[in-house]
Amino acid sequence: MLLSLTNAPRDYAWGSDTLLAELEGRTPTGAPEAEVWFGDHPGDPADVEGGGTLDQVTGGTLPYLLKLLAAGRPLSIQVHPTVAQARDGWAREGELSEDDPQRNYRDDNHKPELIVALSETFESLSGLRPVAGTLDLLTALGDSAGVRALRERLGGEGDALREVLAWLLGGDAQSEVDDIIAAVETAAATADAGEWATAIRAIAGVAANYPGDPGVVVALLMNHVILRRGEGVFLRAGLLHAYLAGLGVEIMAASDNVLRGGLTPKRIDVPELLSILDTTPGEVPVLRPSGDGAITPYPVPVPDFALERVALDGTPVTRQVTGPTMVLATAGEVTVAAPGGAARPIAVGAVAFVTPDEETVTLSGTGEAFIAAPGATRR
């Protein structure tokens, strides 16, 4: 069976005023439009054409949540727990009400994520940069007192990155934070920052949106990653990250567990954040289309979800159905059919949900679509 899914955009403040409207070919509403959820998550289950919501079809058992995400300004710096950490946190907070401001854990699941760029570029901060690289970047910011303090702490013994994060977010470093942000703004405007110029300009943009926020300095410690259209990045548990700007397709495990580390008015629980954070530095691999054939897989090391990009040139593409499957149209004219049924057009920005009783699904037309499914091997 095929079901048509839509949903209303969520109006988070960081959402873009134009990106989702441009994708769907409609007039912008004038309000921020941040995310469109296609899933059975109780926070916002997708609407089923003809009436009802997806959770009424699935019983809330879908292992993944598929989204369109449109960032007009930076999202909060955040990290997600492992399954074991989520279960422990959920159990520890069992006596707190769902809306208690002290609650960190909304469920007992992990939340690995994959984002694939739909806009020509998609900017993010992904993982912590090796300390040597950050020390090199700091040379472009001059030698102010705040920059010197940060440099000295990064050169400390042991887990220097963890110690620096505790210092920045602990509330006692605001004068140094203000000084470092001023140095970033000056360098972005006047200095020749060499290979770090793009990253410094990006952090200056973050500072413009979140003046005085210690998260701006946390962002200085992170890898600045620019995805091109069709490229993706997988964000594992424990990895510090933030999206800065752009439109993308995002898929994640069905969870709402987020620990924040800056760029937000929401609560930051520094000890809990540091307890689940993996401070191992290094680049986060970019998943790039191979350029061969119609199908681009984005391999991820988790069983919760799988995602493929399908480029349609008029030749039908048939894929096996290995569980509850979604086909999200993102460009052109896309139709979907299951065996024995009529082809059904999917509007750009909408989803066809394929129930697990179907064996295959066939995409046709000219355009682009993404296929989301549980993480079984697809053929």
C-alpha cells in the first residue's frame, strides 16, 4: 500500500524564510520555516492524505525520522547520547515530568543523524578539530588576552579539549569569551587569515547571531564543513555538531535526546554534556556521490535507517522494500508505484510511504528523490 504524507513546517526561530518555499515552488509565508517532519514521532506525526496521521498507521514503531531541514541561522551546538547513555539518563530522570526544565532525556534511544545537502552549499560545524589545527587558527586572531588564555588552556595536559569546554561553558570565562569574539570579528573584517579565512568568517557570522555567547568560542574549536549539493555527513553519538545555513534532507533514529553546548537560550547542563561528549578530535568524513548510475547510497554504521538518493532521467528505478519505506521527492516530476498499483505522483517536498507488505517500489519520471528505510541491506 502507498500512502501520501505531508506536514506543516515547524517555525523554529533559526528556520529560513525562503528555502522550503523555494523547494516546493510556493510563495514564502514570511515566517521562519525550519523543519518538516515525516515520521510517526509523537511530537509531530506526518499527516496522511485522506485523514489521520502516520502514527495511527504504524503504531509509533518507525525506527527513523525523516526531515527536510532549512537553516537560516545557526542551530544550537549539540551532542546526542549512545543507547546506553540514553537508557541510563532516562532511568535517572524517571521521576521528572516530561516538561520539567531539569530534564535532559526525552526517551531511552540514541539519535545518530545523517544530513545530505539540497542547497548548492550547506554549512555545518562537525566534530572537534585537532588541537594543532586550532592553535594554528588562533594565530590569525592576534595575541589578545582572551586568545592567549585559550591557547594556553589548549596546550594543557590530559584531555585539554574537555577542560577548555568546561571552562568556556562554566560561566567564569565571559571576559575572555568577549575578547575572543572581538578578535574573531576583527580578523574576519580586516585580517589576512590565509587558509582559515572561510572558517573565521563563518564564526563571525555565528557571533552576529549570538552576541556574547560562549558557544561562539566553542565553534572555534570545531571543524567547519561545507557540503555541496548531494554530499552528506554522518553524525555519530557523542559528536559535537551544529548546522549553520542551508537546506538538507536529514534522517535520524527516532529520538529527541539533545544535550546543548551553546548558541541557544535553552538550558545547558554542562556536567551532563561533558559526560556524554566524545572529545576525540578529527575530521568527519564527507559522503560524496559516486557519479555512477542513478543511485547514491549514504552508508552509515547504525541499523536504525538507510538513505539513498535517486536521480531520475526517465528510466524507471525499482528498489526492494525491506521495511516501512519513504520516498521523498526533492526535484522535478517523480511518480511512485508498487506492484499491481497505479503510479502515484509525489509533489516536491512530499513523501510516499510504502508499507512493509509491498515487495518493491518503482520510481519514474525526471527529477530527484530520496528513499528512506530501516537499516537493512538494500539491493
